[in-house]
Amino acid sequence: MEPVIDQACAAALYAEGDAALDTGASLLAAAPDADDDLHRRGEEFVTRAWGRGWHPADLVRFVRLELDERRAVLAATLIAAETARYGELPPRWRAQLAELPGPVPAPRNKPDRFSYASDLLELYRLLLRLPAIEPVGPAPGTAADHLHRPPAPDEPRMLTRIRALLAKAEATGFPEEAEALTAKAQELMARHSIDEALIAARSHSAETPGACRIGVEPPYESAKAILLDAVASANRCQAVWNGDLGFSTVVGFEPDLEAVELLFTSLLVQGTAAMTRAEAGQRASGRKRTKTFRQSFLMAYAQRLGSRLADTTERATAAADTETCGGTSEGPADLLPVLAARDVAVTETAERMFPRTTTTRVRGATDLDGWNHGTEAADQARVGGSRSDRTSRGRDGEIMA
């Protein structure tokens, strides 16, 4: 006789509609001894997802977008069980696993078995149909999953300082203090990136650009994607947004990818806090257009920060080029050609990974008060730019997708 798990999957996973799910869930609800097989089948689907280029955070995020938080927690439970079998995982995988929701036990011999089985089968139906996406690093269990750039001698301490500065910037209620802390963090990031580039050039390093994915989730995902694009560009990376799957892929050298992840997360937290404060003032004056206000606020915040970040990078590069001009006894130290070569490498890698990208023009900033408040918040959260520079690209943004 065909196993219950096979009967249930055949009934539920390859047909549309709730009736098919109900049939499969009824079979499983009546067979508590099939729970282990049911979970093993789910782990098999998770393993297939890794082969299609997905990472743990991507998978949970997509389940949350397409289904709901309940099924996202079930996905996290399967991921935790599946990844436990590997002796070693890539560094970013470990960080993602640490942030997943806690596991959910199977409800053996409990009255909610039908609902639980139905949730799992609907999750499996989604996992079965996952599209293949561009890999950003090796999957666990492959021959190369242990290969990654070793940290520079002072890198852990540098990243600790940057994280501490950004955490303080997020926590303070004083815009001037947040501005100073964020500016110092960006200064450290820029200098660290330049130092890494010079060391790689002097040592003739064979390091090549890599990539990572960063979640860009609703609401107001277009404004968030523009902010991430600005942060990536300022840190010598390129970002490609996939709105349907809820993330952007950032291409760059490893130190720069780490800077983008840290700074984007912090600026998003700072921007959201500033938006909440500004919105409260708008409500107090009788305004109720919350959605348009928020969209315009975040669009302006992203646009203005783009110019601030670009200015900071330009000044840091000019200062470092002055310091290294003429070379040293350690080898060639002409900074601008070194950085230009890295820019070319990043561009070539991004074009190879995404040969068919398009530039999307984003419109949506229709609330003047929201735009003005967002611009002001970006000025307060600026990262070292001159206040005399007040140019921006206007209310329409462009982003590679």
C-alpha cells in the first residue's frame, strides 16, 4: 500500500485549491505515525531550495510574503532541522539561522492535527514551486562551503566599533547626536574599505567580488530599495532589486558588503523613527493621509541620503589618495587606479550575474509635507556631507531591478 505521506502529497501538492489541501490534510490528521515522514519530506524540499540558490532568510521572507507568519515559522522549523546535519555552514548562513523564529513542535494526538497538516502541505506546495535564483555563495555541504575571505587582523574590532556607533545612533532621541555617531561610523567604513583595497593590491590578492541578499519588504518597498541602492553605490557596490521576491542582491567586495548591510539596517531604523515622530506631528494638526505621507517621507529620505553618502565617499577617497600619493616602500599605493579596478570588477560581476536588468523609474512621492519632513530627516541623519550641498534627483527615483 502506498505510504500515507505519498498519498497526501500526491493529493495536495500537484493540484490547485483548498479541496486538494483538505484531502491531503485529512489523510495526515488520521495518521499520527506519519509525522516524522511528513517532516522529512519538508526537509527534502528545503534542501532543494538551497540547490536553487535560496538562503534561509530568503526562504522565510518569501513564505511570509506569499502566505503568512504562521507558515513562515513552520518553514524556519524545517530549516533548523535540515541545516543541523551539516558540520560547517557559510558565515552568513549562521547569522541568518540565529535570527529565525523558534521551532514549532508537531501536535501529535491533538485536536489541531488537521490544521497543522494543512499548513504544512500549503507550505510544501509553495516550496515545490520555488523559482531558481542567482546563487550568492556556495550551498551548505558543497566542496566550497568552507571557503571565505579570512578577516583582516583588525577587522573584528573595527566592525564592533561600527556596530556600537550605529546602535547608539539608533537609540538616541537627539538628531544631532545620531548624525555625529552615524558620520563617524561611515568614516570608519570608508577608511576600512580603502585600506582593504590597498592591502589587496599590494599583496596581489586573488579576491573577487561576491554578493549577498538583503530583504526589502513591504510596506513602502520601493523607497526602501532606493535607500539600499544609495547605500550600496556609496560603498562601491551595486544593488539589483527583485520586488517579487522581496530582496535586493548587492554585489561587491566582502568588506563593502558588510558595510552596506550594517549601514542600510541602521539608516532604515533611524528613518522609520524619524518618520513616526513627524507623522505624530501631522496627526496632531488634523492630517490623516498617513500612507501618502509615509511613502513621500521615505522617498525623500532615500533620495537625500544618496547625495550625502556619495559626498562622504568622495571626500574620504580624496583624503586617502592624498595620503598615499607617490607610493610607499611596501609597493604600489596609487589609490585611484586600485579603486577603479575594483569598480570594474564589481560591474563585470553584476552584469554576469544579472545580464537582463532594467532600470525602473519609481513614482510615488505625492505628499509635499512628507517629502519635506523626509528631506529634513535625511539631513539630520547625514553621514559626513556638507550642508551646503542640497542637490537631489527630485521626487522620482531610479533603481536597477
